Amino acid sequence: MENLTSGENIYQKAEIVKNEKTIDYEASRSLSYIEIISISKGLDVVSEFFDVNAAVTTLGTGICAVSLGKTLEEAVQRTMDSNPVDFVKSTLVLSAEADSDIVKMLGTSNIIAAPAFTQGAIDFLKRRNICYVKINTPLKDYKKFLQDDIKVTSLGTLIQSPNLSELNKDTFKIVTKQKPVVEQIEDAVFAWKIAKHASSQSIVIAKDLKTSAIAQGLHSASVEFALDYSCERSKDAILASDMPVSIHDVNTAAQGRISLIIVPEAPKDVADLADKYNITVIETGITNILL
């Protein structure tokens, strides 16, 4: 058992208990409750892209932005561009070694987590007093360390297994006349993997392997919020949802010029309306939440 610098609020005390299923990591300073949550959420997402250059920013339990790139520096730059406001104070989690060029993008409010750091990066981070966390457990093995999620409530203690859902070609199907091109399918899978780890009832807007908006826990307003935030970047983009979408959602997506929607399931009236707007709809067959 180890004391943390603070709980969710500064006046709350907190501890962390490690066991044989805890991943191996080294932090440059003591971490707080919220910082642990934020790093963990970023690792959940970046582990989906462990074999490519990926950058994820998080704040608390929220995912701010996710991008892939030809280089890791490009992925970080694209993630910063996707949500520059939250980047300022976010936790940045990377899929590969961070070098000095990458860490120079950070401010003193940031935390950065990565599998490795060059000596130049470490020297810069120490000079700027920026917290860094080295993840020693290989990201390709990360999911093996996921444990049951436990929440203590006044009604009792809730225990559930981790979300290990994966897209399956037998349940992944196109339910509209409009068929996707390869690039759209790649973006759809990318967006779905992010929606999988976002808070329930999430909407992810993405294009060219880069998010432009992530709405989480907003219920019926999620699609509107995501499209408003994405603005012009929603044109020809992908909309991923962890819940079935409604007729209203399809109409809203059409106004945002969305080209493809990927959802757990799509009733016939939703698919028919999407056809009217030449929007492709993909069913994953994986329902992440119950409404």
C-alpha cells in the first residue's frame, strides 16, 4: 500500500494497493489519485494501438484526443491540433519512446507516460519539472494485466470484468446500400476502439486516424455536442457510438456531413434513412452498454 499525494479532491486522502497484476512502471514523482486514473485511461486506449505511432491525451477519466501518425512526433502534433485547449493540462500517453523533440511540446502542467524516454528527453523533463512515467510492461501485454473493475456504492459493491471486446468479422456488417472504402473502414475501427474506452454513451468523430471530437456521458445530446465541437472537421468523417443511434441522430449526422456511422446495431428505419443521405452504416454486433 502506498500513499498518494491526494484523493480526487485535494482535501481527500488516497492510497494505491499494488498486486501481482499491477503493471511495472516508474514515476518521476509521487502521483495523485486523479493522475493515476488519467494515466490508466490513456494506457487503456494506447494499448489498442501498441504496434503503431499513437498519442492519447486524457484528463481524469475523460479521453481528450487520439491520433496516429507516420512518426510519433506527428501523432503528438495531430493530437495537440485535435484538442489544443485540453492539451495544455492533459496527461499525454504514447505508444513508443519519447524523444526531446516530443517533450518540448509539453508545458509544466502536463504528465507524460511512455514505454521509454531518450536521455535528452529525461534531461529536458527534469529541467522543466515535468512529471514523466516510464511504462516498463510491454504495451502488447497490457490487456493481460487488466483486472475487474470495482466500485463501492451505498447499494453495495459492484464488480465487473474488464472490457475486452474486439471487432469480429462475423458480426461486423454493412447494413446500408452505400459501401465503405478501405480508408473509411480503417477510420471506423480506429474510432470504435476509442469509443470502447470512453465513458458510457460516447460519440467519437474521427477522420484520417485522428479524432476531432469525443463526447462522453451526455446522453441524448452527445451527437450534437460532438458535431458542434468538430465543426467543419466532421465533413466526410466517421461517427462511432457505443450505443444505438436514433433517427434524430442520423438527421444530425447528415447535417454534419458525416460519411459513415459505426454502431452496435442499427434498426431498419435508421439504415433506410442513412441510405437516403448516402451515409454508410456498420453494425459491430457488440453492445457495450445497456440502455
